[in-house]
Amino acid sequence: MFKRLITLFKLGRKLAKSDALTIVSKFNKPPLLVTVIFKLLSFSFTKKDRSYDNLSEGEKLSNSLASMGTTFIKLGQFLATRPDIIGDGLSKELESLQDKLPPFSQSKAKKMIRNDLGDEIYNSIINISEPVAAASIAQVHKAQINDNGVIKDVAIKILRPDIKKIFNEEVDALMLFAFIIESLIKKTKRLKLVEVVFLLKEITSLEMDLRFEAAAANEYAENTKNDLGFEVPKIYWDYTSENIMTLDWINGVSIRETEELEKRSIDTKKIATDIIQHFLRHAVRDGFFSCRYASRKYFCK
């Protein structure tokens, strides 16, 4: 219990010292009790950090959430997909939380690959690059492997070191916070905050075993193998474990990069139509679809 309180205090202080409450207040005024708690937590005898003063609201909120760890980064990622709630500008700023976070070092990544896959598999991997993308739970490196005599470009996804321990500590603290809020403010019981945090824990825990994602990708590939214009990267199981996932490297342009798509004379209306048709086909025909490939990870080849 004491450890949870300490973690909760640290998270609360980081959030309070940021401009998060000011930004959120523009959309929905928080209760007086919450405002008072934030004022107390933000009190400091040291000078206020002025490095954030020249940043936009979105950059301030993004930096604050990124500094608070996995759980709050996940919250920011969700908000980035909801411009209807927070507006287009703020939503655009929060997109950096999806794949542009500070990475951990290449040496740590190589050590994790060796520990998880063994020396023989590790030594068969060629040209492991510096991180090319980093998100809240994992980061990606480009590399090459010898697949039955054919050298193939692959993406190696690696969980962040100690991410499971860090996430469990944060979510346990949030669970305590949700329980306290429900106990003190009776009106919040209808929001079922404890259940929401528990659901977040269940969903994110699955993301922290990359074998589940690899298995889902395999099933997705099997379901869609005859669908023209749709391709799922191949999973390489000899190079995959609980903390490591290796799959085909796909060159492309993110659907979010509209200016680049226009430069390449790619029909964005056709892309939008294809996405909807594939999404409905997979959901209705197969009863199975992947938000990861069907939304923000959809690429134009």
C-alpha cells in the first residue's frame, strides 16, 4: 500500500507541475477538490522550469504525458485518435506519443535479443540498426536475416526493459487512486473507474507478450491471403519470443502523411475506400480484425 501511495504521489506531482490541468480545463472544468489537490501537489520552493514556456499546448501535454510513463502515454495515444473530443490541433500534437518517443540504446536492444533468442539466432541477424521508431511499450529496429538462403529485410520489435514491472506499479497506483475517488466522491461510482483501470491493465498486459501479437498477425494473414490489395507482414517465429517479434520490413508512407501521399500522386480517396472495405470485410466475414494494421499502421506501398 505504501509503495502504491509513493508511486501515486510521484505521478500526481508530475501531472500537477505540468500544464495538463490548464489544458484539460478548456474542455471540461474539473471539480474544485481536484483543482485544490493539483495546486498542493504543484507547490515547489524551486524556480519553475521555463523550458516549456515556448512550447504549444499540445507539446506541453505530450511532454508531460511522456514523462509520466506507460499508462499516461497510453492515455495520450487514445486522445490522439479522438480529435472530436480535444480538437484537431491538440490531437495532431499528441500523435508523437504513438511512435516518436525517446528510444533505449541499441546496445540494450542487442543484449535483449541475445538473452531471449540465444547466441545462435542472434549471430544470424545481420546489420541491426539504431531504433527507427519508439513507442510506450516497445521500439523497432531494422535488420536482415537469412531465410532459407534468401537475405530478407525485417523489422525487429523489442519491449522496453523492465516495462512490465514499471507498468504494473503505475497501474496499481492508478487502481488505488480510482478506489479513493469512488469512495470520496459518490457521484463517480457510476463511472466505474476501478473497472476501467482494471480493463486497461488486462488489455495492456496482452500487449506485453509479443507472442500474442505475432499469433494474431499470423491468423490475420491466413484470413486475408486471398484479399487483393491487402498484405500482412510475415512473422518469423524462430526470431520471436515474449519480448521480441520479427516480421517482414515494409517500405511505405504513413496514411497520416497526406502531403507526401499527394506528392506521389496517390489517390487518398481510393485509400480511404479500400480501408473501409477491408475493415468491414474482415470484421463481418472473419469476425476478426487488427486495429494496429487497419488504422494508424496502414501504409501505402
